[in-house]
Amino acid sequence: MNTKTVELHLIQSFPPSCINRDGNNSPKDCTFGNVRRARISSQCLKRAIRQADSFADIVGEEIASRSKLMRDKKLVPYLLEKGLNQADAEQAADAFRVELAKDDKKKDQTSVGLYFGDSELFALLDAHRTGDKNWRKAPRVSADVALFGRMLAEAPEMGVDAAAQVAHAISTHKLAQNMDYWTAADDLRHSKEGEDTGASMLGTAEFNASVFYRYALVSVSILQYNLRDQDLVGRTIEAFMVASSEAMPTGKITGHAHGNPPLFALAVVRRKGMPLNLCNAFLKPAEPTRDKGLGQVSSELLVQHLQEARKMLAVDEAQYFASQATPMDSMPYGLEYVGGYRDLVSRVMAAL
């Protein structure tokens, strides 16, 4: 592959929802263009991507786990399967855990979450048990670790530079936060004379309905270095693209059912030149018109800004592919429009 980056831009509309909450249990927000916007954090989006069923299905290999409970959930059970008794398994797991995380204060967990795939973790454990002086030299990492990186301050040599960059999603328009007053009825209370008929619980919760701009990219060279398997690099890029569309943050999803796919998608296969974050298309907040909803207006603003942003690039050797579920008044020169998102992914993979 002679590709530098694969970039993805999505316009996605959600119904009333609280997809990603802050410390006050309210939907996250931010100020952009001097206007308050709805926001979905990059961490929330990355977790949704790597946990999407489509990601594991396409990659075809294990997905890593992040946890403080590796000792009891992973290490000890593995050693028991290898034939060690309970006491020896716990002793070996503790010795490995202490050297890996530099933490001997808690026996059942580490002070920080460890992020490893099973095959990598168990290979490290086996090398440690055999006394290999180079046991910290990790084997190939899993696809999601290669994408999203790993930082372990206690063992910096096990750090992995992230191949993916994921921006915080922001609403293309001014935020309109709403308040929901709710009650939970008590099924065993009846409206008889003299009996309390009130609810068993009541409260308030904030929500909003917003159209978001999402942006992410994958550095192909970093991904190649992390995985060192060209076929797996291709599957990982494909998995990232498909899962980015299908991944759905689950905050309060049972109460909002916010399963809405993107309205517009733009994918870029860049060989030379700097990546483009197109959020400045919405420095002036989008507004619906009499004939166009926020989804269409936001999509058109995005492609209009793309044309202007490309004029400011000193180098722009890239292919641009677009797919939309909303009508567009114009199709800018230089964009290849395809039938749907699956076609978009296929064209990107062919262009690599």
C-alpha cells in the first residue's frame, strides 16, 4: 500500500437521546464557533467501534480487553488450564502482574487498566514464567490495540502508538438541550379511597436531538508497523470503516433507541498531503431552510467547505468517495459518488 491515510467524515442525526453523559448525568457539550454544541467524546466513539460485532467479524481475530481484573479473569484461569494448581497459578499470576504493572498493593487487580489481547498477554506470561530476559518484547498486538494504541506508564516499552485518530463529534448546529420529567408507576398501588396513588419514583433527565459531524482517520504506515501483516492491515481498515458506521454508543439506548445510520459519508484515500478535518464547515452553525432539513444542509455545507479547504492544501494527492441518503443540490468536482455505504467501503479498499 502506498496510502498515507484513510479519512472518514460522517453526518449523523440522532433522535432525542443522551448518548454520552458528563459527570452531572447530562449529555456532553462544548463551545465551538462561540456557540454551544452537543458533543460525543472520542473515547466513547472508539469504544463503540472496537466493540461493534462487525469489527471482530471482519478482522477475524481476537479483540483485546481493557481491565484491572486481568489476574483473576485472564491470568489465573489460563494457568489453571495449563495444569497448575490454584496456589501456584495465583503465585505465578501475581509475580507477572507485579512486574508488568509495578503494582503490588492489591492482589486481585492492578491500579490501572491493562489493555491486551489474550494471545499477546499469555505469550508474555509464558515468557515471564520461563525466565526469558526479553519477556517484555511483545508479539504482534491485536487489531484494536494497533488502531487505538496503548500507554502503560509502568512499562513504556510496551506502549503502542495509535494508528487511528478520532475527533470528538460535535453538532453542526446550535445545541437545544431539553429536560425530561419522568415517573415510574408502582404496579401494586391502586387508586382506592384513602390509599396513596403516587409514583414509586420520579426524576428529571436532560437530552437533546442533534445532527453530528464525525471525523476520524487511520495512518496506514503506523498500522503497518504495529501489525506487520499486510492482509490484517487491510482487514483492520475495512473493519474500522464498517464499524464506524455501525457503532452505536449505548448511553441510555434502551430509553431512546437511537439506532440511526449516517445520512452522509465522505471517505478519503490520501497518498500525499495533510489530512483534512472539515469541522470548520460548521463554524457558523447550520440552520434548516424551508425546503431543506438540518441533515441535507449539513451535508451540503460539508462538501462546500471541502472544495474551499482543498484550495489551501499545498499537496492534495487523494481520492474522494461520497455516499448520501439525503438529496444534494450539487455534486462537487473531484468527488466520486457511490450507491451506498457498503459500496463506499469497497471503493476505498480497492483504492488502497
